[in-house]
Amino acid sequence: TFGGLGWSACEHRVAYVAECSEPESPPLFAPAPRASGEPEGAASPGQKHWFREDWGEKLSGTDRLGLFIVDFKAMTIKQLPGVPSHITPGQPTFWGEDIVYAGWDAGVRKFGALYCMQRPSALYLAHPGGAASSKHSCLTPGLKIGRSARPAPRIDGQGRGSLAFLGSTRGFDTHTGCLELFVLEPTPGAVPRQIVPVVETPKHDGFAGICMDS
């Protein structure tokens, strides 16, 4: 659902999704912190056993995912900052030096994503070499991206080619509804361009549209 490895064109780096480690929450009646203060990023006291909703079903335990990059040349593993707090990332793909990934709004609902192939999502663009505080931009405002296409975006060739993906302008009414094919060019300010529309009423001797079962 959320997994997948994205290799860079130079084959020195891999982007993937993994569970983020939560900072340990001290007890409410823990001893006072030392003079040096609490460690950076420490959780508030008394939250160790608080309920955190996960994605359920076979995704139990999957709560807060993050984007990570392995650099085999530098022998480093780093978490990529900038993922919006309400977004669960997945299916990362290198687009030149940048990374495109699918993002699901975790603040709406989580249960059922495993068997719902068209849970609405969006594509986001991340700059691994940018500032740590830089936010990831949404590439598909107004569109709903289907999870059925894995990995969600497909690159034309290697590097910074055109980006192809499946989605819908109206959203999804059923698990296996008809999808549209879009292409996004690698130029500043470009917007997704529809290539194949939804086929409302298929004919026996014609194209039935794009539908994905799994």
C-alpha cells in the first residue's frame, strides 16, 4: 500500500517509506530533568500509553510514516523533512534530483485503505537538497490519485522526463471505478494534462476505459 523503492537515475540513492520512531514520553511523575534540560524532540509527559489510530487491518501498527533516503555512496540514511503533518507518504519515485510521492490525508479516515484501491490521494514534490524547513508542494491540486497504479507516478525514460499517473477529477464512487490518465511535464508552472478520459458508457466494440482491480 505505502511501500516501494525508488532508485535514482545514478543508482547511488534509494528512497523508501518507513515507520517513524516516536520520541519516548516520560511518566507524569518522573524525576525532574537535569540541568541540561530535556532532549530535543522529547514528547510530553504521560503520553506513553495514549491511543494512536493506525491504518488497521493488515496494516496494524502503521501509524506515522516518513520518507527516507539511503545514499550508498556516502553510506548514510536520512529522513526527508517537510512531509505535511496530516499526510501519510507512500510510493516514492525519483524525478531527476527531486522525489515525487503519493500522499494520503491521514486526518480523514484510515481504516479500509488496504482493500480500497482508489482511496483519494495526491502527488507531492520534495527537494532532498533543499532547506530542512522547506515544505513539499502538491503537484495535483483538484485531482484524486488512485492507489491502484503502483508505483503511483511513472517517469518517461530516466531523470526528469514526463510524469504519468492515473487519477480522477471527480473522485471515486466505487472500488474499481474508471480512471483517467494524466501527464505532467517537467516545466515550472505546468499542470497535469489529461490523455485518456473516463469512459462513461463502454461499447462492445470500443475502448472500455482504464480500470484497475488490484
